[in-house]
Amino acid sequence: MASMTDIVFLLLIFFLITTTLINPNALDILLPKSTNQASTKSNATITIKDLGNNNYEYYIGRKPVAFSEIELLLQQQLKDQETPTLELYANPTVIVDEVVKIMNIAKNNQYKVLLATDPE
């Protein structure tokens, strides 16, 4: 019986060590609390508006921009920031693919992303 407990403890230690080594390939997304108070202040905001028929408008701040210009404009706006943080607003009808495109831009440039939500 004593040797069986040794094996169980060795397996437990093995699994604890291997699970901490797993690094998921995911985007770094910070979700604000329902009180609408984010722990990090954003340096830039992007808004995606659904116009219907798979047409979308993108805004950086309040300025409308084409999707092809977003990455360059964000790089210019966030180049001097110590921890560049992007706040993403999207209408509920915006498909996930459009949101993921912005998240990929943020991931490629190592920006943190706050996904803006309404308070409950």
C-alpha cells in the first residue's frame, strides 16, 4: 500500500509540473468587470459598426478609417506607450470574424486588448 501512495504522489507531481508548462496560443484579452471599471486605461479605442449586408465601418477614436489603415494608424498612435492597450467596441450584431481581425492586429503588435461591455 505504501508503494501505491508513492506512485500516486509521483503522478500528482508530474501532472502539476506539466500543466504549468502548457502555454496556450491565445490572445491576451482583458475583460472589464460588470461595473464598467477597467483595471487598465486604454491608449486607443476602435469601434466596429455593423451597417448590414456584411458591411462594417471602423473608427479609431471618432475618426472613420479603412480596415487596411488600422494597423499603421495604431502603430503611430501607440508607439510611445509603455504598455499599449487597445479598447475594442463592437455592436452586438458584428460577427466574431471582424472582432478577431482586430485582435490579430493587436496580437501581432503586442497590444493588450480590452473588450468593452455594457454594465449589467
